[in-house]
Amino acid sequence: MRQPRAWLAALGAALLVTCVPPLVSGGDDRTTGTAIPGLRVLVPNAPGGGYDLTARTAVKAMEEAGLSKNIEVFNLPGAGGTVGLGRIVGERGNGRLAMSMGLGVVGSVHTNRSPSTLADTTPVARLIEESDIVVVGKNSPYRTIQDLIRAWRAGPRSVPVGGGSSPGGPDHLAPMLMARAAGVPPRQVNYVPFDGGGELTASILGGKVGFGMTGVGETRDQIAAGELRPLAVTGARRVPGIDAPTLKEAGLDVEFTNWRGIVAPPGLSDRDRDRMVALWTELQRTEQWQKALRDNGWTPAFLPGDRFRAFIAAENGRVASVLKELGLA
């Protein structure tokens, strides 16, 4: 009787292994509990811009660190990011969608009178802060920030400034604040908006604008290649690897930094919201992300969940005040 009983025990064990799913996932998601199968990250501007660079860099770091896999990044540009914002708000309850965003979307909501606002989203995390940079093409007559300011004062409309965001965004606010400090009336500034840093860089190199204002990370490669010349950075400190003074060092009383983060659709379940926040929180601890911060000259500025919600509300009030003060809203 021992043999039949042994055979039955073996059969039962085999059926148990076949029918019961494994308790841990296989593949590249290595038991971190952060994986969101089918996650998609929306970029609300064109490829090559700051939101695009931030999203693709973060996703690459996540996948290399084994936090999740097969994450799709896709672009939905338009109206300074508010087209993408409308898409996110319309995806209520979708725990597998996130959007890369930042100060530019805060401003665009005001200037485009968007029916959707960031208050309608689920804030996930602020990720980074970044200085803007004043750049010209390699053949530009402006060798220093002082050269540029002299020409700008003499004829504001004849020296157009290009930015990788729509009016109200960081690349628009920064030159307006710089103009005011330089004695150039903001209403006389000839600002030319582009949908992201990629389009802006091409226009600077093509001589379509007198100078550009955008994020440092979007210009590093062209500066290193000698195609763009940096004249100044807008933050409180010089940027490592960039041979340019701060605006304050150049005599202009301006300090300005941009920031970027992640939001998700409204109406997420507690489980989906917590899982989304956990994924972007865990990213901060990875060697891959820390290296990306150094490589791009980004300042870590992590704020998760409700703390990010409070920050967005404060930024919304600040941007509205600045736009009104400059006579631009």
C-alpha cells in the first residue's frame, strides 16, 4: 500500500505546483513591490524638452534598477502642456498612467485659461529643481551676458528671446524677470515660444532668435559640442561643468529655478495612489537616478504625495502673482 500512497502524494504535490500561482514575480521586477504592470508616462510637450528628458531618464533608471519594466513614454504636446493635462484629468481612476510636468504647466493653466487644472490631478512627486540658462549660438555676436544686455536695452524687440515653454512657463518667466532687472520693459520683450527644448535649440542654432532661455539639462550636449555658448545661469549658484556666471554675479538681481514632477489622474484608489507614490519614492534611492541627477546638473528636490499637493497650490498662487505683476495676465 505504500507505493500507491506515495504515488498519490506525488500527484497531489504536482497539482499544487501547477495550480497555485507563484508568490513572487519573476523577470526583471525584483521583489521590490514597486512594479506597475502596463505603466505609461505621458509627456505633454514635444520630444527633446525638459519634461521629455526627465521622464525618459527616470524611466530608464527605474528599469535598470529593476523597479518596474516595459514602461511606455509617449508625447502628447499642445497648448503649453494643457492638452496633456486634459488627457490626464479625463483618465479618472487610471492607476497605470502618469504625467511628467512642472512649473510650465502651472503657468499655462493661467495663460491658456485651461478648463483642467493641476488641482484636478493626483500629485505623485516633485523630482528635481533646475536652473535655467541663457544661451546663444556659436556664431552669435554676443560673447558675454553684458554684450547681450546692452543690445537688449538698445532695442528689445530686435533681440527676440526663445523659450521652450508657452507664456507663463519657466522659460517665459525667467527672461521676463531678467528683463525687468536689466531695465527692459517686460511688455517690450519679443518672446518666441517653442514646444520644448528640442525645437528651441534648432531655432537658436538657425539664428531665428537672438538668444534662448531653457533648462541646463536640455543644452549640455550642444554646449559641450561647441554649438551653443552659455552666457549665464539663473539660479543662486553656478552649475558644475558650465562656464557661465549667475545673473546675480553679472549684476542682475534675479534668482530663478524651474522644477519638474509627476502627477496622475484623479480618483485613484488608495492602493493605486500609494503604489504610484512608492514607485517614484523608491526611484530616489537608486544609484541609477543619483547618477542621472549628477549627469544632468539637476538638484534633487523630492516631495511626495500630499506635500507635493501643497507645493503645487503655493506655486499656482506665486505664478498668478508674478504674471499680474509683470502685466502679462
